[in-house]
Amino acid sequence: ALFALVLVEMLASQQTSMRGSGVMLRAPKPFSAPKVSRGSLQVTAALSRARKQETVEILKERLNSSAIVFGMRFKGVNVATLQKFRKILPEGAQVQVCKNNLMKVAIEQTEGWSELKANGCTGENAWVFVSEDCIPETVKSYYAFEAELAKEAKAAAPKGTEPPKIGDVAVAVMDSKLLTPAQLKACENLPTKLELITTVALLAKQPATKIATGIKAVSTKLATAVKKVSELDEDTSKIVGDLAKA
């Protein structure tokens, strides 16, 4: 008891001397997270909304300029592989990865693509937008890419097991209509816009030649008729039309 009393007196003496020297012992403060101002949160939310709206506008623009749009499942596809797919696409085709909710908003604000929302805005999609100028090339590029993915997946799968499907089509729409995988595959054989123009020109060439020949013949006959009139044909009862038949 005497020892404890002496110890208490010593501690009290130390605290008194420390107060006199200006040194105070304080208990450590508990850890607390840094405070975030309300204004900072509002700015962050506003920026997030602006980015989402910008994405929606880009999607709407691409929907409006596309003849075919299809969603490709990219689960299991890494960023490098997706970039490789982007590079093999022809000019006029674009790939975009976005949240399904943003794609739904863009579809709702654009005519002709409701089937995409009804049948494909689930899971992980990379959306492929195809203009009318490059439908066959894009479809061929996609199926070549899918075949390469399937080959790689088969090589990586354990022997005797079925490899997972990677990069398959979730949904495809053309002219407001849902396409089956077989119908999308058949688009490989569609003529390009340039081929269509060339075909039309070839088809029009023969009739155009005949029309030109006819116009030339008519003008020749009219010239002959005018010449005969100028020479005062003896039969004054004839008219230019009669002379043109000569």
C-alpha cells in the first residue's frame, strides 16, 4: 500500500511539472475519413450526368446513320482482342461498349430500333453499327473474328470439354426487323453500294443507248425536212411531219 501511495505521488508530481513547462498530454484522436464538401459531390454528379448524356447522343447519331446494328457478347474478350476487332472493320462500321441503360435511352429516342431494346439490352454487349456502304465487309469481318475466337477457345479448353461461346451475336436488327443469326450471316452476300450503282448503270446503259440513237435519228429527219422545206418542195400541201417521214 505504501509503494502504491508513493507511485501516485510521483505521477502527480510529473504531471504538475509538465503543466508548468507547457507540455500537455492528450489522448490520440480516433481515425476519421476526410470530409467531402456537398458542393464537390454536386459537381461530380453533374459531370457524371453530362458524360452519360454525351454517350447517349453519340449512340443516337450512330443509330441514325446505320443500316444494321447488332450486339456482340464480349464476356471473355479482353480489351486487346476487342481493339483487334475494331481494326479489321471497314470504314463505316463502328464498335461501342456502353451500359445497357444508356443504349436503351438512345433507342427510345431514335426510330426503328425498338427490337434491339426488346431482345438484346442485357448482359455484356459490344454494339456494332454498320452503315449501308459496308454491310458485306463488316459481316464477313465479324464472322472471321468469331471463328478465330472459337478456335482459340477450343485450344484453351480442357480435352473432352465443350469450349464456351465467345463473341456470339446477342441481337441483330435491320430495317426495324429482328434478324436471325442465319439472316445476318446471309448479309455477307449482299452487294455493296458501289456494286449496286455499277449494276444499275450497266442495266441502264442499253436502254440509254437506244434512246440516244432514237433522238439522233429524229433530229436527222427533222434536219432533212427543214432542208426540203427551204428548197420549196413542189407539193406545198406537205407539212414538216410528212417530210420527216421521208
